[in-house]
Amino acid sequence: MAIGDVQGFGKHVTLKGDKALERKLKRLMEPEKRRAVSKACKKALTPMAKAAKKIVKQDVDTGSGFFAKNIATKVKAYGKGAVVVGMLGARNKLDPATGENPSKIAHLLEFGTKPHFIEAGKGSLFRRKGVLSSEDDSRVDLDTNREPEVFGFRVSHPGAKGLHMFEKSFRRNHKRAATIYRRELAKDIEREAKRGGFNA
């Protein structure tokens, strides 16, 4: 009986427990089983998240660090808890300084991008620092106390090399994640068993 899988970027590890652990997991009632697996999965992903954040922080072109702060893990249960999946990615949250959403640009930082043009939105122009300004906007720039420097409808992006922060963190930590998962699952099963979560 497999107690889980670690899979991604061409790596796949099927996790096996000892016979006693497998028997206890099988005997847990579904809500307790889902809770135990979810907790273990969450802890197993932590080293990957920390490694990905470190890679992003070391890159000088990612700016304020908002993206790194919003690298996160998520655990979801499917099929009434029959399948529990742990994921590593970026939060769907706007950066108040730039208006960028980590979840929308994660693939660009991961895989990089070729040189391309960025078009301004309808009725908008690009201004200094790349912030969008309405075409007839006469608001004062808070940084300089001057009107925004409007310079065009589109800009040329030179392209960027991918950081591969998720792939690198996965490859470097997938075996460690498997060890943590197995250890934490054993603890959580014992905890749930003491609460009376075993089937008769």
C-alpha cells in the first residue's frame, strides 16, 4: 500500500510506509485520515517553499521582494478527501506598489520570456516607472510632485531568463519532502488514533 507520492518536473517517488503504519492509516476514518495526510503534506512542502523564496530573493531584478513573500503552499482534498494534493506556487494577491499579481507572473519568472512588446490598456499610456496612467490624466506624481511623464502606448521588453525557482526547489528537496511526509504522517496517525479516530 502506497501512503503517498512526490511528483513533479520529471521526478516521481512513491512513498511506502512500514506495515504497522499502513495498517493504522487504513483503519483511520476518512475525516481523520484526510486531516492527518493534509498536515503531513503541508509540512513536507515547507523546505521547497523556503528554497524557492531564497532563489527569488537572490535575483536582483525581482524588485521589492513581494513575489518571494507570496510564494506559498496549498493542500486540497478531492473526491470527498479520497485524494489529498499538496501544491507549491504563488498567491493571488496584488502588490500595492506595482499592481502586479504573483500568481499571474509566476510562470514568467519560472520559465523566462522572449523579447516582446507590452501594450498599454485601452485608453491608457505608460508613464515613468511603468505605472499605467489615463490618457487625459493630470494628477500629480507623488514621488516628484510633478505631472507623470507619459511616454507611449507600448514598451519593448528585452526578455528575461527563467529563474526556475519551483523546479530547482523541487529537485533539491523532493527526497527530503518524502522523509518529512512519512515522519509527520506517522505522528499524525498516532495523534488521530488517540482521539478515537480508528474504525472498529
